[in-house]
Amino acid sequence: GGALQFNDVDFAYDPERPILKGLNLSVPAGKKVAVVGPSGAGKSTIGRMLFRFYDIAGGSLTIDGQDVRDVTQATLHAAIGVVPQDTVLFNDTVRYNIAYGKDNATEQEIEAAAKKAQIHEFILSLPDGYDTQVGERGLKLSGGEKQRVGIARTLLKDPPILLLDEATSALDTQTERDILGALKAAGEGRTVITIAHRLSTISDADEIIVLQDGHVIERGTHDTLLAKG
Ligand code: ADP
Ligand code: ADP
């Protein structure tokens, strides 16, 4: 599962000011699409439509052929995992933060997710400083490490769809590069929507759309878009 279809989607927060104007985007199950474009173009709004934070004003939006309006919030949340720009963590261990929302996870599953996201060595650390093994002088997690915790949480949840909403935008270039492997691992076998403002941060997408003022102004692959400049 995990096919997404935006058909002529219109949306406005304020009726006087359309944000998405006839957006068409079709993502077959297991395919990877990236949405790039300047700040304010409407990229994050696409995620909000999927979660029905707001309802679309026109057109249709389906997941696996089903109108999102006919899908419960619980089902939507099970179907879509989000890695946002800043993963907000509870003041509890990394382990707790990874397992949060999945009460039935086994220790083995939690460890496997932590390993895959390469945050395993910090599993008993607290995000903001205290380490239950090392004591008060334990490590503080960096922004990149916090993102890895978010990635591990998503891996554990195992959703068919992954929404990376500016997941690396708050990181410096080197950290961004370091984390791309974990993001790629998280996307394996899933439908992935990557939202980014720079094309350079997209490495593996079957299709990239460039959004500007709520319109798709370009569509292509990394190579065809780079060739156009
Ligand atoms: P992007 O992710 O491409 O930066 P967004 O989808 O967040 O853009 O926002 C698109 C436009 O919608 C922006 O002009 C933004 O100011 C506006 N906007 C976003 N959220 C709201 C809101 N809750 N109410 C009104 N306007 C909003
Ligand atoms: P959960 O299943 O624990 O709710 P999700 O991965 O579904 O976890 O979502 C994490 C949180 O991010 C949820 O509260 C969700 O509503 C919120 N969220 C959904 N879409 C976005 C988005 N585009 N940007 C930021 N946060 C979002």
C-alpha cells in the first residue's frame, strides 16, 4: 500500500488567497517523490492536506484509492510517518522516545530501529544531557542525533508512507550528508514524499516536482532538472 493521488487539488487557508491551485501529483506505492520550491510555495501544506489538518477545497486526494475524508485519523497516522524539520523529544531516554506511540514494541525491534538510524550508542541517553549510564556528564544530543531518534521512531512504526518535511533543513551541510543514509534506509520499501527547498538535498527520487505559488512549474528527475538549471 501507500499510493497517493492528488487530483486537481485546490486549497486556501484564506479564501481570498489560494495556496494550492489544481495540484496534480500521483505517487505509486513504493515510489519516491520530492517537492521542492521556495519558502511559502505550499510545500508543507501538502502534508497538512494528507493528515487532514485542513480539508482540500477542490479536487480529490486519495490514499490507496480511498478518499482521505473516508479514512479515520488513527488510520492516517498509522499510514504516514513524519520526520519534521525539528524532531521534538520528550525529556526521557532515547529508547523511550523511539518507542513512544508504539506500546507493543519489543526490545529487539527498538534496538533494530535504533541501529538502522545509527543512534544505538545513545539509547540510554537523555536528549538534553543526562545519561543514565554515564551520569550527569552524559552527552547532549546534537540536532542531527535528535533527527536520528525521529527516524528510528518512524522505522519502528513502519508506516507505508514516509513524509520528510524539511527533515534536514535545520542541519549543517556535513550533518545533513551524514543523515541521508539513515533517511534512505527509512524510506526503503515505502512511498516517500520529501519536502525540501533545495534540489541539492534530494538524492533519490523517482520524480521531483517544483512548486511555486501553488502550481507545479517543473517536473522531472534530478538529472533533467539539473540540466535545465
Ligand atoms: P512552504 O512549505 O512551501 O514554505 P507552506 O505550505 O508552509 O509553504 O505555506 C504556503 C503559504 O501558506 C505561505 O504563504 C504561508 O504563509 C501560508 N500559510 C501557511 N500556514 C498557514 C495558516 N495556518 N494560515 C494562513 N496561512 C498559512
Ligand atoms: P503519530 O502516529 O505518533 O501521530 P506521525 O508520524 O503520524 O506520528 O506524526 C507525528 C506528528 O507530526 C503528529 O502529531 C502529526 O500530526 C504531525 N504532523 C503531521 N504532518 C505534519 C507536517 N506536515 N509537519 C509537521 N508535523 C506534522
